[in-house]
Amino acid sequence: MDIAVHYIAVFIAVTIVLTMHEFSHAFVAVKCGDPTPKFNKRLSLNPLNHFDLPGLIMFVLVGFGWAKPVPINPYNFKNQRKGIILTSSAGVVMNYIMAFFFYPILLLVATYLPMTNYLQKLIYEVVTYCYIYSLSFTVFNLLPFYPLDGFNLLDGLTRGRGKVIAFLRKYGYYILIGLVLESYLCDLLSSRIAVFGYLDVLGYVLSFARNILGFPIYKFWDLIFGLIL
């Protein structure tokens, strides 16, 4: 039953984090003058409009994944360069803001919610994973591999020119899947052969997300809670 609670919590958290991430891209693109996301039903809080099955499965299994890229037409932007930058960065900014607000909720839940039944355990795990995934998704999406935001930002700023961009556009998706699978296998094998724990490339990304980007969040809310409690 604990395993079932875990995977239900993971799925709920992934749904929240991915949906808000993609909605943010669509919202900012429309505000910058491009109606394309709205025409493609991506200006929506319905998770089904955003899910990409392989990316969703990867996210549930190993904590890294992606959604369907929000379609945009940069030529519709009022200011093309500004529109590309704002739209590409909207998702990661939203995820970082979400992490900022989920952390104090996690502290309150961990402090005051008794873990006496499965519903309470589910609530705790949902809040925990919403915080963790918001942070990890922030960093993960800055990687320069299609279809992540890091690639879209580079692609827009270079107008799709250059051999590096062409290579990433053609092979980035496969590199990304390879890295996620490598992370999954390393995590699976590290309990038997310790050295695999040191080969987990995306594991280092997650560690960076928690320790570096999470540091200002920890400090701010620990200070606030220290003053009021």
C-alpha cells in the first residue's frame, strides 16, 4: 500500500508541476502577442493538453521528464527577441516560484500533520514531491536538449543557425532519453555496485537543484519560521 501511495503522490505532483510549467509558456507567449498556443489549446490548465507520454513515464520513474512543447510562432511577437526570451524562461521561473511557496507548506505539513493514515501520508508525499520536482524541473529544463527550454532559448536567440543548434535539434531528444535512462539504471544498480552512484549524470543535476537553487528558499523560510514560531 505504501508503494501505491508513493506512485499516486508522484503522479499528482508531476501533474501539477508540468501543467503549471506549460501553462506559463502559453500564457506568456499569448501576452507577448502570439495566439498560437491558444489556437492549439495549450492556454489551459487541463493536464491532458500538455502531457507527453514518454516524458511523463520518465518523470514518474526517475524524477526527470518533459511535456509536449508549447507551439509558438515568434514572428507574431510584438518584440521577437524579448518574446522568445520571456516565453522560453516562463516555465522555469514558474517552477522556481512554486518551489518557493511549496517549501513552507512542506514545513507545516511535516510539523503538524500526524502520519497516522494513508491519506495523511499521501498529502505529505504530494507536497514533498511538488517541492522537489519544482526545483529539479527548473534546472532540468535549462539543459540545451530538444524539447527542453534551454534548447528553445538557444534556438530562438540564434534564429536556428549554427552547427551546434542543428546537431541539438536532430539528436537532442535521443541524448535526453539516454541521459534519463542512464540515471535510472545508475540508481537501480548503485545499491549493488556503489560506483554506479558516481556515474549518475542527472543525479548531479538534481543535487544542484536541491542544494544550490534551494539554498535561498531554505534560508528565507527558515528565517521567517524562526521569527514567528
